Amino acid sequence: MPPEISIRNTISIGCKQAKSGLAIYNVAKAAVINFTQATVVCMVPNMLVNCVCPVSAVTTLMHLQGQNFSKEFEKSVVTMISAGRRVTP
């Protein structure tokens, strides 16, 4: 029987490794993982809960925050991505 309720949470690779200046963002994303897991443990019958972690992309939010896009920073981000590159929005 297909689930009657479906919840999909979105996180970021940022929750996997701390970055300077992004602590609050990273903690919030890590909390979403914990929330997802807790929901699964306490879920009602016919409920599907999962969490997706899309690949990193340079976004407007990063530019608004004055994100450092140095070669060193880019290398540190890309090393967390199995494909070895960011996506283009």
C-alpha cells in the first residue's frame, strides 16, 4: 500500500563538515537529519519520511553572505562531493 503521508526534507553537504562562518546554517541542516530520523522512529503507519542531500551549487544566498570563493575554499567544498564538482543552478 502506498504511503498516505510523504515528507521529504532537504539538507546540505554543509551538515557533514563544519565551515567557518556557516556554523548556524550547518547546525540547522544537521538538525533536519536528526528530525528526519526521529520522525521515522516515531512515524505513523503509511508514512514515508526521507531526507535528500543535493550537490552543492553557488547560490544567491552565498553571494549575499559575502561567501569566500577562493580556490582553497572551492577545493574544500568540492572534496566533499563524490562527483568532484558543484552543480550549476
